[in-house]
Amino acid sequence: MVCGKAEFNLDDFIKHTSCNNEEKVIQWFWEWLKNCKEEDKFKLKSNYIHSITVVKFKDKNQLPEAHICSSSLDLPNYETKKILYEKMQYAIENIGNITDN
């Protein structure tokens, strides 16, 4: 409270993240991020994501994978926006459980 309320700056995050913004999955990701809760945005930002790549996993329903060593996020090439929203929400809500294993 001494320093004021922290705010997540989506435009700044987009500007400093390396990715192909032409890909539909990336566009859906930015849309999800814009609409999620503020605390979820900070959970994602706390992983220091600097690049996002759409990857072709064998299972298109796989969860996104964050790589702390390279500050990157791999998003499966989801078939629908709804699937991306569900997988991102699950991953962000369980981030402590996932990273502690």
C-alpha cells in the first residue's frame, strides 16, 4: 500500500513479448489475458514470460508449458478459443501445484 496499487499493463506486456501476433492462438491468448482476473495476470507475469510460441503437440488438449530457464511459454495449437481459455485458466489457477512438482 505504501507504493500504491500495482497494475498490470497489458500493452506493455505485449510490446515486450516476442511472438507472432498473426497466429490465431496468440490472438486468443491476448484476448484471454485481457479478460482474466488481475491476480491471474500477475501470476503469469511473475513467470517472466518474454516469448510465446505456438507449438504442435501430439495432444492438442495439452496444457501450455512455461519454461522458466528460457522465459518462454509454449501454447499448443488449440482448435478453438474456448479450449485455450479453459486450459489457460486451469494452468494459471494451479500454477503453484504445477511448478512445485
